[in-house]
Amino acid sequence: MKFSKEEKAMWLDDWKKSGKNPWAYARENGLVPQTFTSWARPRKGKRQAFVEVPKQVLQPTRLVQEIMIEKGDIRIHIPLSVWSESSKVILEGLSVAL
């Protein structure tokens, strides 16, 4: 039995809502499981539709190259290169200063 594109779409939509695996759904609805699973399988080589990327996504994001510690109105910027080498000394000094 041949099904139209609309009928296939209806069966697939109903199957997705059911939450069942495709084989069980096909058997319960009198469909040939192999045929039904071929409908449900994504097609290789199918082109994706063009999607416009918003301008803000295209702008490069700044990589974090420092650690910033804030307390009240005080902001301390510590480069990661310094942090990785002497984080213990920096934290001890900050605990005394703050």
C-alpha cells in the first residue's frame, strides 16, 4: 500500500507524540515496521534550510585572560599568567588587605 506525503507526515507526527519506539508503533497501527522506520529515519544528503545568524553572534567574544576579584568598590584584575604561578601568595595578600 502506498501512502501520500501527507499520510506519512500524519503517521510520523502521531508516532512522535506517542513516545513509543517506531517498531512497536508500526505493529500496533498495522504498518510494516521496516517501511515505517524508513520514513522515520533522517535522510542522508538532505540539505538543511538556510538559517540567518544574528549579527551579535558573529562578533568575537573576549576570552577571559584575567581573574577579577570584587569587594565593595574595590576591583582587582589579576592576569591568568600571574595567577597560575602564584595564586597562593596572591590570596594570602588579599586576605590581609581586605
